[in-house]
Amino acid sequence: MEKIFQMARKFIHKFAELGIFPKLLFSFLMLPDIMFLDFKLPKMNGIEVCKRLKSDERTRHIPIIILSAKAQSFEIQQGLDAGADKYLCKPVSFPDILKEILTFETN
């Protein structure tokens, strides 16, 4: 499972580096059920991606969880103010991530 997360992270970071991640997301026929963002991404930070996703009618319903090593209260508040539904500070265990996913699935 960890290998899958590592591969997905590389894929997402590569598109973020190219500045096309939000455009790529909108081109999907099926949108994701939940999104994980890091606070710190190349080209466009996770806060900006979160704001864009939450301001678009097509994607504002998607729950967003920010996973970040940034753990100061003002950084957490910044993520929540951008529209993130949850902010988890790294390191985060897989069971904790799974618990958050299940929380959104039951709501």
C-alpha cells in the first residue's frame, strides 16, 4: 500500500511542477471522491490548489484533506480557511488516514 502512495505522490507532484494539476483534474470524466494535498507543492502551493478547487462549482463538493509537516496553528488555520475539510500534521499513520477517509464516506 505504501508503494502505491509513493507512486501517486510522484505522479501528483510531477503534474504540480508543470502547473497543470488543476487543469488535469478538471479534464477527468469522473472526479475523485476525496483529495489529499500537501501544503507545500512546487509551482502552486496546496493552499492555492485548495482555494481553486473549493471555488469551482464542479469540485467544491470534494472533501480535501491537507497532509503537511507545517504544524503551527496559523498554518493549520490557513489551510482550513482555504476550504480544506481537515488538516493532518505529518507524520500520519495509515490507520489515521483511513479513519479520516471513512469519516467522509459515512457523511
